[in-house]
Amino acid sequence: MKRLIIICEILVVALVVIKLSAAGGALRDMLPRASSVLELDHAMANVAQKAPENAPAKDPAEDSLARERKLAASLAERERQLDGREGAIREEEKKLQALKGEIIAKIDALKGLEERLSSMLDTVKAAEDKRLRDLAGVFEATPPAQAGPMLEKMDRKLAAGILMNMKSKKAGAIWGHIGAQRAAEIAREITGAPNRPEPAQ
């Protein structure tokens, strides 16, 4: 019986040793895996921390593309602004053309009015010249002694117009019957009068 107990104890010890050795082998197998997992986690953490510092340089093609996009956007905005300005300039041109048309129409109307006024002035001047010629004929038929005092009392401009339209001999005969002061005033009017007609001969 004692022998049986010893054999059982040996078997139990052998089982414990086998189990321990099996557990030790398993533990040895597990430790390298665990350490490699730990090392891998540690390495990944280091890479994650170092990534911003050692980040790969940006691709020059991407930078160029970004610059081209920015330039294209800037050019599109500039084109939009220029289109807006061009539209405003076109509107101003239309307004200026309309204003130019109005000014030309007003100039044409003023030219027409000027021509009518000029025609009217010519008519009035012709009528006045005829009236002065008629009056000069009347004064030529009047004796100088009577015509002189009448001219002396007239408006200086009218008297000068009548004398300028008279024949020189008749006008000279009347000058002798006009006072010296009044004759000087009429002579100044005659010499200062523009475009005076030559007296009829």
C-alpha cells in the first residue's frame, strides 16, 4: 500500500512537472508574440508621433495644381468684374449716343431758327433801307432852309441815315442849315456807322 501511495505521488509530481513544462513552453511561445505585439504597438505609436515631423513633402504637382486652381478662380473673378464694367460702359455709351442725338437735334433746330432770324433781319434791314431812301428823296425835294432845321430836331441816327441816302450836292446844301453842334454829332454818327451805304449820285 505504501508503494501504491508512492507511485501515485510520483505520478502526481510527474504530471505537475509535465504540466509545468508544458505551461513553460507555452509561456515561452507566448512571450515572444506578446513582446512583438508590444514592440509593434510601441513602434506604431512612435510613427504616429513622428509622422507630423517627418511627414512626406507635399507633391509639387499638387502644389502647382492648387496654384493653377487659385489663379483660374482669380481670373474668373477678374473676368466677371470686367464684364460688369463693360456692361456699365455700354450703358454709358447708349446714354451718350442718346444725348448726342438730342444735342444734334437742338443744334439743327437752332440753325433753322438762326436762318429764320437772319432772313427776318434781312427783311427788316431792307425795309429800313427803303424807308431811309424814301425819306432821303423827300428831303431832297424839300428846300435846304426847311430841311436843315427838321433834320436838326430829329434823332441823330435817323438824321445820319437820311443824309447818307441823299445825293451829295443836296446833302451838302442842307448841312449849311444845321447848327454846328448838331452837325458834328450827326457827322460822328455817320463816320461811326458800320456798313453805311454810299449816298446816291
